[in-house]
Amino acid sequence: MRGTGRTTKQIKEAPKDAIYVCDNRMESEYCKKLARINNRQDITFVSKYYVESDRLKGLNRFIVIDHATCLDSRSYDYIRIINSRFK
């Protein structure tokens, strides 16, 4: 369901240099387009497979999960731990 503005809002409100997790590569391209439109070239976009493969270990950046992306519970827990460093 596109056109509700939820992804745009998440991109606009993401902290500087955040990692933004999208469901898949096609969604990443859509999100990148929204980021360009909203002047947010500082955000790095990754697919959920990037997160689920443990590639986030050691990163020191806030992680935003797109509202339409579903991850496994282990990934949500790990992201919660990473993001708790920034509060």
C-alpha cells in the first residue's frame, strides 16, 4: 500500500547517517528515491537479508526498519540493542 506517507515520514525523521532496512532490493530502490527527493543522501539502505545475515555487528549507527518490513525476532532484538546506545 503506497501513498500513505509512512515511509517518507520515517526517512525524514531518521537520525543522520542512519541505516534504513527495507524488505527487499526493489523496496530499497523505492526508498532511495524517496530519500533523494527529501534530501537524505546520508542514509544507507539495506535489505532485510543484510540484517538477518549478521552484517550489522560492530556498526555504530542508528537503524530504522521500514514499517512494511518483517524481520525475524532475533534481528529485532539485535536492532533494539544497537539503537539503545543512541537514546
